[in-house]
Amino acid sequence: MEKIPILRMGSFLLVTIQVDLYDRLALNLESDLVQMVNKTSAKGVLIDISAVSIVDSFMGRIIGNIANMTRIMDAQTVVVGMQPAVAITLVELGLPLNGVRTALNVEKGMEYLHSMIPHEEEDETADDDSNTD
Amino acid sequence: MIVTLTKDEMTVFKEQDVILFRNRVKEFAVKIKMGLVNQTKLITAASELVRNMLIYAKGGKVLIEVVSRGRDNGVRLTFKDQGPGIKDINLAMKDGFTTGKSLGLGLPGAKRLANEFAIQSELGKGTTITIIKWANG
Amino acid sequence: MSPETSKILKKKKKQVLENWFNGQLANESLKEELVSNRDARSQSEELLEAVLQKLDAVANNITPDEDPAEELLETISLTRARNGYSPRETGVYIFSLKEALLKTLSDEVRDVKTLYEESLGISKQLDNIAITTFETFIKGREEVILRQTDEITEISTPVIRVWDGILALPIIGTLDSSRTQVVMENLLSQIVETGSSIAILDISGVPAVDSLVAQHLIKTVSATRLMGAECIISGIRPEIAQTVVHLGIDLSGIVTKSSLASALSYAFATLRLEVKKNTKEPKN
């Protein structure tokens, strides 16, 4: 069964979505992510959708769910890399994506997360701990 | 007067069919040189409608056509199911209205994304939805 | 048209060609093309052959699968359109062929009634062919116009990197629905490409904004935000401000500045950049 890989980057988690999300895959992602946040006490989650060319309301709901779930577990979610065509379509579709913060790319997303988290230890940046466990 | 140039019919009854369907729609759109933004709008609208069909009618058929009206080329999608039908179409077309767990954006959203939208439904018989997206729409 | 006529014309092909060349030489612009363009002669020959074949098919009631005459004509017509020839000149080219055919026929057919009937038949076919050339010609010119429109649109929406992370898009001229779409797509893709977090859309060069355009501008700002960047609209003229309020358009969620300069100032502040005057004396 396919699983979407979740990478650990310091006290953040990075999820890169590169395939079409269907029901089971999406539900697995939600539960895997929540488990990982718990296990690693992650403070932030980055969802990279730069390879996603279609975001419909189903996908929007999943992203919203992930943002809510992680917030309950005291982690912030940032969606990065939205393609222009997707942004234009979402505006037309009327997808609210409320409470979901976005950033242009992973780098800016991490900057934002760092700024949101009050005490960030210097040695917990991506350089030394960017591998999955 | 709208003329059909090519067509293909697909049945969608499970999740995996959705992906095949979306790819097929993209093929047709690319063939008539539809720009990226319009492609995205078309496939997103198609995705909304086909998911609706799966959720509420347990599946159905979709007719994918390349049509032309005068100088314009476009893609026409006709979603036909034999599900329960829609009781109040006007209500269904309002943003946020849903009888399921979704965001309630499927029908009105698809209408906004497409250039032309038509819907017919009969309780107990089924629903037919047709949308057209012109290549330069 | 009768098969006999077709046979006659085929037999007298050389004569027809001769007549046609003379006809072309008698016309100033056609003469120039015939004389200067080396391929003009062989092109005419090829076309005549194709037309004769077409006439033959019509005379014998055959419907061929392809129409080499039409394809050839399309090519000739399109080339002439792209090279700036007038439709009249292209039409005259075909009509001079018609004249040549009729002249040759009149030299060969004695019976007046037959000559009249056959001439009508040939006329009808050639007129049809002439109409095709006109249609193709117009299509060719339209393609040129479309291409130029695209080029103009591209030139008139420059994207300027005014600072690291700040883009400015000064829009000049009327904004219609399709142009606003192009601007929107351009803006968004530039934001991605340059990794800019702020884009300033300056509309001081736009004379009027209707509600459709205003909607598009609002959508542009929303799309920019969705991607994680910010869009500021500057240069709103007083007339536009008035129109917007009268139309009941809600711009409250959008940052609007009266000038590009103040928008830039705002952008610097957002990025926590300060512009300070250098208090040290420059060393001479």
C-alpha cells in the first residue's frame, strides 16, 4: 500500500505530496502525520504541494483537517509551493482554506514556523537532523 | 451550433477510476491546446462533479467530448448517474449547502469554473450534469 | 460542366498557361510577383494542373477524397497574406486564371450555346475557388493579428523587481477582462520564479475600472495570498475610487495605496527594511 513519506526536519515535519490523493491514501496521511507529531513532539508541519496540479474541495478538506488536528496537538501547519494555476482555480472555486497558513516555498515556510515558535533552540535546525528516523 | 469532434465514455465506480478519468480529461484539454489555467479549472470542476457522483449515486458514466462552436474548441463533460436525484436544485447550487460531509462547494464551484453548466435531476431516477470549458474561455 | 470541356482544357493546358501568364503580366502587381519570384511560374503551373483535375472530377461527377487544388490554394493564399499582399491581388490572381480558361475555351468551342453553358460551369467552379482563397486569406491575416495582440499584451505588462522580494507591475492602458487574466497569471508566475513575497500592482496608467475588472483585481489579490505572498494595489485614481464605491465593490480586504512610492514604503515596512539617510560625510 502506498504511503506518503513524512520527513523530519528538526522540530518540524515535512510532507511532500507528489501523487493524486485518494480516500484511503488521504486518511492514512492524516493518521500517520498525527502519530508522528505526537511521537516527535513536532512544533510545525510543512505540507509541500508544489507538485500538485489539481486541488479540489476534497483535497482542501484534507488540508484543513490536518491543520486542525495538528493545532490541537500544539503544532502549526504551513502549506507551501502552491502553483499559480491552482491558486487561481481555488479562488474561483471559493475554497476558504481558513486557518491554513501558506508560504511560497519550504524555506519561507520554515522561516514562518521559526517565527511562530517562541523558544527555538539553535541546534535544532535542519542541518544536523534532517533524516527520517 | 455545437459540433462534436471526438468523444469517449468512461464509467466511474471506484476511487481509482477518478484518477483515470482526470487524466483522460487532461488529455482532451491538452489536445485542443487549452492553456494551463483553464485546464486546471476544467479538471478541478470535473473532479468535484465526479466525486459528487461517487458519493451520492455510487458512480455513473461520464461522456468526454471535444466540441466546437464556430471557431472555438472546447471540452464538454456529461455526468450521468442513476442515483437518488436532487430534491432542490436551487438549494444544491448554493455555496456551503451539503447533505454529506463535504464543503458544499461542488456544484456551485463547478459552475463557476466552467463556461457553461446545465443540470437536470429527477428524484429516484438520477442526475445529469453537463459542463463545457472552452479552450480560450 | 461536360467531360468534353474538361478534355479540351486538358489538351490545351499549355495554351491556358500561356494565356494566364499574359494575363498576369498585364496586371502590375501580379507582373511583379511573376517576374521577381522564381517559384511563381512553377506555382502557377502546379495550381493550373490541380484546378484542371478538379474540373475534371466535377465534369465526371467524381468526388475525390482529397482536393489538391484546395490545399495548394490554401498555401498560396496564406503565404500571400503573411507577405502583405492585398486580398484583391490574390483574388485577381485567381480571376486571371478564370479568364485564361474561358479564353482558351472560346477559341476551341464553336457552338455558342455550348460555349455559354460551359463557360457558366467553369465560372461557377473558379468563383468558388476564389472564395476559398479569400477565406484563407482572412484566416491568415487574423493569425497575424492574434499574434500581434499577444505580443502587445506581453510588452504592456512588464514585471519589475524593484527590490529583493518585491515586485512591481505597472499596468498601462485599458484593462479588459482577458488582459486582467493575463496580468494575473503573469504576476503569480513571477512571484514563484523570483520568490518575492510582495507584489505591487500599479494601476495609475489605467483610465477606468469596471466592476468585472475590479472583481478580477480582487481575485488576483486573493490568489496571491493563497500562495503565501501579498499583493498591494497602488495608483488608484480618484475617479476609480468613486466608481468602485458607487458600484458597491468591497475593497476592504485589500491594501491600497495612492502611489507606487507609498506602496514601496509599505512593502519595506512589511519586510522590516528601513531606508536611512547616510549621516557620514562622503570621503573625497
